[in-house]
Amino acid sequence: MNAWPLLWIFLGAVALMLLAWAWQLRTRNAGVVDVVWSFGMAASAMTYAVLLDGALLPRLLVAVLGGAWGLRLAWHLGTRVFGDAHEDGRYAYLRKHWDDAQGKFLLFFLAQALMIVLLSIPFWIVAHNPRGDWSLWTTLGVLIWAMSVAGESLADRQLAAWKRDPAHKGETCRDGLWRYSRHPNYFFEWLHWFAYVCLAVGLPWGWVLGSLCGPALMLAFLYRVTGIPYTEAQSLRSRGEDYARYQRTTSAFFPRPPKR
């Protein structure tokens, strides 16, 4: 296994995050970190496909699937960050309450560079796969990718359409997929990583199991670090009891029918 591309990705991600931090220093909009993280993930998938020596098919798939997923997410987040003069409430709250906010934002941005490397490991593993024929595992991986990206895109569109109605200001979206999960976009984001577990089949099983670090790390961060905790804290601050009722009736992550 060639580990050098991991170092190049880390150095590139650090450079991107330093530029993003400088941009937010000028604009006071730290939401750019999410856009740059998504772009960095797409770039890592395409870089591994070029630099590593696996068979053509898995390298092509990791470039196309990982690249398309990351670029779609970057575009979706970018339209919100660059199209709205207001900073995301999560980051505005941190900016207001952190001592030495800019120093802590710098550390936060650099931590996202490290996360690009860690979460890109499944891409790196797949790009080493020597198996060049289309198999049942390949089909399963592509189907998981298509279903999860379609689900995430649908959740994003449903929420955006709901927010466009001024009558919904201060209320919580319960339409479509948001009726069954408080974070359906996060759920499908997590599900997407299992595609690369399937695409890693052809390597020794130790490496296939290693590709599970993608869904494992994503679940941990969504549940405990930068996903659900920060998002829900901001939702409670902005929507109060309406969101608290939503929490009591609706699954946090895995979609299921709401409670009465």
C-alpha cells in the first residue's frame, strides 16, 4: 500500500483550510469550512485514482463516485454559504461565545484538514484494489451510492423548499423525509460510505474491513462531535419548544415512523 498520497492530501487540505480561514477572517462567515471540506473530499478521491496503482475500474469508480458526491455537497453548501449574507447560526454562536474566537476557528479549520485525510482512507483503499472485473460487489456498491446520494439530495431539496415559505419562519420542517428523521441528510451521508466497503472487495479482507472506518468515523462525528449536537443546539436556540416537540416525536438519525 502506497501511503505517500495520504501525505499529499493532508498538505493540500491544510493549504485549503488556511485559505478558507483567511477568507472567513475577512468576511466573518465560517460556514466556508463546510464547503472546503466537501471539495477536499472530492479532490482526494480523484487524486488517489490518479496516483495509485489499483485496477482501472475501481480507480475510475472511486474518482467518479467520490468526486460526484463531494462536489454535489460542496455545491449545495456553497449556494447557502455564498448566497446568504448571514453566517450559519452554529458558527455565529461560537464566534460570539468563544474566547479568542479566531484562534479557535483556526484550530477548527485545521482539524477539518485532518478529517479529510481520515475520511478519505476508504477512497485510498479502493484505489489499491487489483480486481478489475465488474462483480456483484461492484453492483451493490454503485446501488448503495446511488440510493444514498439520491436520498441526501432529496432531503436537502425538501428542506430548502420548506424554508422558502415565509410562513414557516420559526417552525420546524416535518415534510417528506424530515417526518421520519430529524437528520435524514446525515443518515444518507453516513449510508453513502458503505459503497466503498463493497468496492474494496478484491483486496485482502483486512483491508476491506479497514474501509469500514468511513462509516464508523462518520457516524461518530455526526452523533457526537460536529453534526447532530451542534445542529440541534442551534435549532433549540432558534425554534425553542417547537423543536423540542420534534425531538420527542421524531428519530434523531435512523428513519422510522414518528411517535404519537
